[in-house]
Amino acid sequence: MEKTYLPPLNSLEHKWYVVDATDMRLGRLASAIAMILRGKNKPTYTPHIDTGDFVIVVNAEKVVVTGKKRTQKLYRRNSGRPGGMKTETFAKLQDRLPERIIEQAVKGMLPKNSLGRQLFTKLKVYAGDSHPHQAQQPQALTIQTIPGEN
């Protein structure tokens, strides 16, 4: 019987990547980011260990959705009080808090447990094209799109 490979925790290296969200599809971008946060792109991937990297997303206000999702997709939040549910369309939320759109899309693709919450802290999203993480020397990351799209 073979044992499960466990990477030595002191040898885990967490890199930093910058992703430009300009004219990227929301779902394709979020799934690629979730895969990097989780560490599934590395040979040392282990399901119960944080082997992933940090991801910085810039230009979050320029992310796009297809079809009528801009006016029909709804984002809901609840204050916890009776009648406290607030509903907002994609377009309104993009005007108000464009970072939240990408954050919610990625968070929904991470595990729903303490590891998922830990992984989510490694995602940094910014509306504009600048970010305060220059000291980490992040590498630019291009996410593949399907040929013939756009």
C-alpha cells in the first residue's frame, strides 16, 4: 500500500502573481484564480494543505459578463434582521464595489471550511491598475482564454 505524499511544510514556497482583469470573463477568471489559490497547478498539491500562491487582481472594474447578466444577475446580502435582505444587480455593484464581484466569484469556488477561509485571505483585489504589493515582487500571470473568444 502506498502512502499519500506530504510535502514538507518548511519547503512550501508561496509565490505572488498579478492578474489583469481587463476584458476577462468573470467565471473563467475566477476559476483560474481559485485553482492557483488552491495550489492545483503545482506538483506538490495536497488537498488538506495550503500549497497555493497569492493572487493580486487589478482592474477589477473592467471584468465582463456575457449575455444579459449585466442587468439580470443579482447579488444578495442580508443584515440578519427580518426584512434585511438587500439585492443589487451586477451593473450597480460594479459601479459601487467592483472588487466584491471577483471576491464573491472566487470565494464560491473555494472549499467551504477553515482551509477555504485561509485560502481566501491570499486573494487581493483592486479596482484600479495599482496595488500596494510591489515589495513582494509579483509576477505577471496571463490567464488563457478560449481561441476565437472576444
